[in-house]
Amino acid sequence: MVDWTRTGGTGAQIHSFILFISFIRLFVSFQHLQNSCKFKIPQNSFIYS
């Protein structure tokens, strides 16, 4: 893991926070996609979306 406080200060902390939020949104949407499709979509199809 990168120490954001040493490498870039506040800007890097904000950037990592935005990445963290986008990762959570991606995970939640992927969980919703699996639940709605009942695993009909192949596991590797989300890579190409």
C-alpha cells in the first residue's frame, strides 16, 4: 500500500478516497448484477463491460 501522506499530501488523499468510493460502487453494482441475473452471465464477462 502507498503512504499517501508522504507521496502527495492532500491531493493524493482525495484521489485515493475517490478511488475507494468508486471501488465500493463497482462492487455493489456487481453484487446487484449477480443477484438479478442469478449467475446466468459468465464470471469473466464483467471484465469486458
